[in-house]
Amino acid sequence: MASIRDVAQLAGVSVGTVSRYLNGQKLRQSNVEKITSAIKVLDYKENIIAKGLKNNRSFSIGLLMNSISSRFGSEVVSGIEKVAEANGYSILLSGFSKSEKQMDEKIDYLLKHSVDGLIVFLSSEEWIDMEKLAQVNVPIVSLNYPDPLNNADVILLDDRESVSNVISDYIAKGHQKIGYITAPQTDYTAKERLLGAKDAVENHPEVALEIYEGDYTRRSGYQGTKELLMANATAIFVSNYNMSLGSLECFNEQGISVKKDIAFGHYDYLSEGEQSILPRVTINPPTEKIGETAATIILERIKGIPENLPSEKQTIILNNQILGMTTE
């Protein structure tokens, strides 16, 4: 089995230089290339256990989330794993769904396993125990929720602006009765999206925004669409992918053609090349980028790379992609 000394000899650099490379420190690009090539040729594998004991690290990142089963959640996790594994870190995933007490237990579980950092990805405000998170003494990155404690870096999406742009487009095309199917308003993201719709109609007294609150299920999307059609909505936007499937079922059942009979938009997770030929508007969150950004920030905090991050905690807002919106 190759050693760090073998890597240094083949790369033509010192053992110290290889060590700095393995610990994520900045090196000259020429040295990075030589060391990377030597590691590949020798199939060098770090002794993570020994390295961890030496540096007082577990080389693991805790991930606490309550939306593991959603497509959004799984794609974010994929982005986190990709960056973590490329840097020699593993992910310790802990999901919960029942109660605040269970969340506390999951945080304790992750900390007992000596994670070097914690990524908190919550889909509902009711689960957030700020007192518990305030006691965490490792770097924290919060996804989808602002941090009132200022002890975490935060990654958010421009949901409010994105939805406002879509509803404004409906208004510009002459729609005066617009239906909006929202997720439960216990969710920060759901609140932001609904605020975007309200922003768009605020200066248009001639436009009525009809709101139906669903529960994330396909069935509630179906029922909401049925009620909005009965209220004579000529455009409908759905703030959640699962509920949008219910909308499409309702259109199909009633023989309603998207674009010809109704303007339709919703959140989705497909790339432009994967989009169906159905003429609809979709807001597509950069799911993998969210995960990659979170992992990059947490690793830089763990490694203490000041030139890459401000000393104060930061809030990063990533842009959604809006597909299918045309100016007619």
C-alpha cells in the first residue's frame, strides 16, 4: 500500500506539501496537478481514522432533515455527497418526521458521533428548536430558513421574486382572475412563494388572486384546481410539484387544454431538456447546486479557510430557473 512519502517522491515535492494538499490548503497549481497525478498512479488511500485522531476530526458532516423522501431533498443530498466525498468526508444523515423532541434526539445523535459540521435542512418552521441549535459548537449551514441566531451560514432561494415574475407575466397577458395553490403556511418557503404572488398583484386592483391552501398531496392539488376553475380562474400557479400533478389530473378529467383553455405554471425539478412538451411555465430550483454550495461552505468553515469565507456568517441567495415564460 502506497504511503504519503511515496506520493511525495513520485510527485517530486516534499512530504509537507502533500500533507498540506490532503488537508485542503492552497498550493501552486503545478504542485496540485503533480500530487493529484501521483495519487492516481499509486492508488493512494488516506488512513482517515489516523488522520482524524491526529487532527481531532471525524471527517464526517451531519445532515439533519425532515424531507428525505422528496425529490427536492434527495437532489440536495446528492449535491452535498458529491462535494463531501471529493474532499474525503462522509455524510451522516439523520431524518425525522414526528416531533420537536425527535429533532432534539437526532441533534444529540449527530453530535455524539463527533460530526465536524452540521447542515440543517428543514421544510417546516414547527420543527425548529433554536435553543438546541444554539448549543451546537460546530459550524452550521442552514438551508431554506433564515437564521435568527446568527450562528449559521444560510442558503436561500429567490422564491419570492421568481413567483412574482410568473404572476406578473400572467397579468401582462391579460389574466384578471389568477388561481394560486399554496403549501401550508407553516413553511418559510411556502410563505415566501405566496408573498411573491401577492407582490405581483399589489398594484393591480383589477386582478383577483384566488388562493387555495393544499397539503403537499396530489389530491389537494386536484381539489384546489377544481375549486379555482369553478371560481373562473383563467390562470393557475401551483407552488409545489406533487400538487401540480393533481392539477394536471383535474385538467385532463375536465377536458381542459393547458395554454388553449388555461395558463398553467408550477414548481418542478426537471432540466430544460427533460421538460415535457406541455406548454406550461415552471420554476426550477437549483437543487444540486444548493447541496454543493452547502457542502463547500461547511468544509471551508471546518478547515478554517479565511480567504474563502467572511468571518461573519453569511446569507447566500441562489436563483431559480424559470422555463417556458414567453413574452406574447
